[in-house]
Amino acid sequence: MLKDLFSHPGALLFALFIHAALILLLVFSVEWVDKPPQLQGSEKIVQAVVVDSGKLRAEKQRKLDEEAARLKAIATEELRQREAAQQQLAEQQAEEQRQSEAAERAQRQAAEQRRQEQVKTEQAAQQKNRQEHEKNLAETEAKRKMETEQKRKAATDAQRKAEEQAKRQAEDEAKRKAVAESKRQAEEDAKRKADEARRQREEEEAMQRRLAEEQQGRLSQSAIDQQVAIIRQKVARNWIRPPSARAGMSCEVFVRLIPGGEVVEVRVVRSSGDAMFDRSVEAAVLKASPLPMPSDPSLFDQFRQLRFVFKPEG
């Protein structure tokens, strides 16, 4: 019961109000009881007065209890009615919720039915398009096969005619070749003899040229080596030893020159392993420009692009 009252604040306040009224009524009822008169006499008279006062209080208490019971019954009935109203409201809300859910289900079912009908319509349209496409493909394929067959037949006829013509030409060619073969044999014999004589003469001339070139090459290479040594010496004279240089260090340098020995490009193509040493060698080559060129102009092409190993010790 207390749980029901706390869950309904209005009913709780009403019950508190009723109990407070009962308490006040009980307090004032005690004051309303007439005090017994101060009598002197026998003990029987005092006892009678006491009994009457107790009956009066009991009667008033009974009335108070009846009133409290009546008020409690009223509060209980009001609570029951409120609970019934709330139950009815809850049932009404539940019914409205059920009807709303039913309406939503009906809407969803209608939407799903429309969707399915639309899907069926689209599928039917797709089926129709597919059938028309397949029909067009079949017609196109039949047309292609017919054209292919016509082309094949035309090609077969053309090939047959070509083979017949080739056969006639082959027979004519065979006759012509037979005549030409005998003539060719005679010409080949004469040509073979002339070619043999020319080949022997060319071999002798080539051998003489190779001997002369080898001799010239040995002379040219010697001159190149000497000139490279002169260039290396000039670069060494212009080289400034960096602090990181160590004995035995070397690097290979690529140099591009123009007529007159002017250096237009220099770079280290095989490093010494020390960047400062490599940069000092590149600086020495630039500082030594123009580099000494060979006195023979025919050797200058050998010095347009030059590679040499720079080693300070030798």
C-alpha cells in the first residue's frame, strides 16, 4: 500500500492530510471531556463518574476510528479510481500504439507490395529487352554467317583460279628456268673464277692494310700514352693535397676537351673513397686547363674525351 501511495503523490498528500486531521481531532476531543466534579462523599459516587467518563471517551474514540476508516476508505477508493484511470489510459495508449503499429505494418506491406510490383515490372521490361537483344544478336549472327559463307565461297573460287594460274605460271617458269639454268651455270663458272682471283687479291691488300694499321696503332698508342703522362704531370703540379689525403689514394677522372686543350667538363668516374680528395683532383684539372695537346692533329680525336687515373705518388 505504501508503495502505491509513493507512486501516486496526490494520493499520498491526501492520506497525510486525513491522518493529520484525525490526530488534531483526537487531541481536541481529550480537552472536550468534562472534568469530573470535585465531590466528597462515598467511593461509589466517584467510581460512577469515572465509568461514565471512560464510556464517553470510548464512544468518541469509536467515532474517531469510524471517521478515520471512512476517510481511509475514501482515500483507498480514490487511489483505486486513479489506478483504474491510469490503467484505462495505459490500455488506451497501448491500443493506440497497437493501431499505430498496425498502420505502419500496413504501410510497410503496401510499400513492399508496390516495390515487388515495380520489381516485377522492371524484370518484365528487362526480360523483354533481353529477348529483343537476343533476337537482334541472332539476326546479326545469321547475317554474319551468310556474309562469311559468301566470302569463303568467293575466296575459294579466287584461290582455285589463282592456283590454276600459278600452275600455268610454274610450268612456264620451269621452262624458263631450265633455259636460264644452263646459262647461269656458265656465268657462275666464269664469275666463280673471277671472284676467286678478286678474293685472293683483296686478302693480300687487307693483310697489307692490317700490318700498316697495326704499325700506325702502335705508334699512335705510344704517342697517346706519352701525352696522357704529360697531362697527368701538369695536373699533379696544380694539385693541392687536402688534409684527408693518404698514401696510395687514387681516382679515375673523365675530362672533355675542345681544340686547344680547354677543359669544358671534368668529373670523377671512379672515386677514391674520399670526397675531399676527389674534389681536389677535379679542381687541379680545371686549374691545369688548357691541357697539353699532341703535336699531331690526327691524334686530337683521341683527346676529345679523356679518361686517366690520377695517383699523386706516380
